[in-house]
Amino acid sequence: MRPALLALFGLAFALAPLTTRAAEAPPSFALPLACVIGTSCEVQHYVDRDPGPAALDYRCGHRTYQGHSGVDIRLLDMTAQRAGVDVLAAAAGKVARLRDGVQDISIRAPGAPSVAGQECGNGVVVDHGDGWETQYCHVARGSVRVKVGDVVAAGQPLARVGLSGDTEFPHLHFTVRHAGQVIDPFAPDMSHPSSCAAQATTLWTPDALRQLDYKAGAVLNVGFAPGPVTMAAVEAGGVPGATLTAPLIAYARLIGLEPGDSVEFTLSGSKGEVLAETKLAPLTSGKDQYIAYVGKRPPAAGWTHGVYRAQVRVRRAGAVALSRRWQTTL
């Protein structure tokens, strides 16, 4: 989500040190989405902590972009979004503001309407008291289940993940503010915003923090297909499966890749033999998301029945940074 949507309903933002009164205890936030990190969702972006023109996340990685004010947790594809995934109140509070009625459509879609002034799309703001609030953006049109003034409990559904506002993929943009200033829930002491040292305190509950353990990238989607696969097809969901008579293509969509990363694939046959393998040239720039595949044409008689396997690896600075294995039965 871009910096412009940080001003939801006229509320400006800035990164600032966490300053609280001695008697004030910050809230503790649960995971704001009804999903499992690493299985049905992944963190796409973190808060940009760099005070200058660069962009750095709280681990001094590049899983963010200039001015990004929150944590983006994305679903695997539009099939998951259509099935419905609840956005949850991260802590108890009172609904302070909301918006509904903005269309669910990627900003990259042909004919997509302007989202100027509505970059958050449909959203909810919950007031947790003592100047603390959380903001939930890009929820699905018509899915908001609360109204202004409602008192909500931690974990209570507020809406469902959508594609409204300034977004290209279904995700929740989650922002924490204190006294109007953006706070990074992973590292709330902003006294030294560009420091990569671990902080003793976060704003997450222990369970949420376990799920949200920092990753320097992730394998988002994998599968087999009967032909080349596009990013749009994977995002839409429902890529056709492999068959005995078509080419066998193993594909993977990865997020959070760095300049210099090299993607490797191995495709193995039903007897364990290597059917195809490839090592792509090192990336010349970082990639928020990246799709690659390897494949093999079928023999004249078609593929034999059995289990076919694939593996993708991302090498970074000479070591394997990401890896995933998967299989299909033909």
C-alpha cells in the first residue's frame, strides 16, 4: 500500500518515537487476520523505518518501500479472497471511523477507477484508548460488520479482506498509531529508527509474534501446470493442473527477493530421475513478487502414472535463502 493512503479520513501520519506517560501501558495486538502465516497468508511489507529517502524494515531489510506506514499481510490469491477471510480487531476498543462502498478492483485492471482520496479503500479504525488506534485497510465492499461507536473485543471480526483502494492483490494493510503518529508494532521504540538491533518489547502478543517471525522473503505459491504460467493467472487462482499428455510445468511465485538472488528449479520424474533443471541469472533488482518455472515436454506416449516432484531454491550471497518442495500425482 502506498504512502498516500496513510491519511485515512483526513488523519495525517509521521514516524515518531514512542512516548507514553509512565502510567500508560501500550496495547498488545493479536494477529489481525484469520489466516496462518506461512500457510494461507504471508507478510508482504513492513513499516518503512528509514527517515530519509531510502526504505528499510525493522531488520534493516528491504521488505518495505518509501513511506510505508503499516504491515501488509496478503492472501495467496483471489480464490482465497473470494472464499472470505475475516479481518479481526487486534485488541479491544471502540470503532472510531469507517468507510464502505469502494469497489473491489486491482488498480492495474483495465478501466479501474481512480482511488484518489480513497487509497485505503474500505476500512475501519479502532480506538484503543490513551491515544492508541489501529487502522484496517482494503477490506471488501459490503463486508464491514461494525458501525461507528461499537465496542469490539480482541479477535472480533470487523470485515473481510478485499481489493479496495490502492492495491493490486488481496491483503490487509494494518497500521498502529499513538497520538496520531505511526508506530512500528515490531519495534515500537523509534528513538533510533535505522537501528537493526532487536528490541526487548514489541506490541504483538506472544502468539502473534511467533507467527510473524521475520522472513527475508517467502515462497507464496507453487504448483504444476500444463503450460507456461503468468503472474495474473496465479493471482486469479485456479491454474489448470498437469495432465499425462501435456507439458509438465513446475512453477513458483516468490516474494521479497533481493538484487543478486538466483532462482533454481529441479523437476523430477516418477522414478526420481531429473527431467529438467535450471538456474536463472542473478536478479539485477529487488522483486516484491516474482514468478518462474521449469518444464519438460511429454514423451510420445505421454507421462507414466506416478508421483512427480519439484523444488525451487533461492540462493542469496552463496547460501540457500528460500526453498520449497512440492509434488503431484499423474
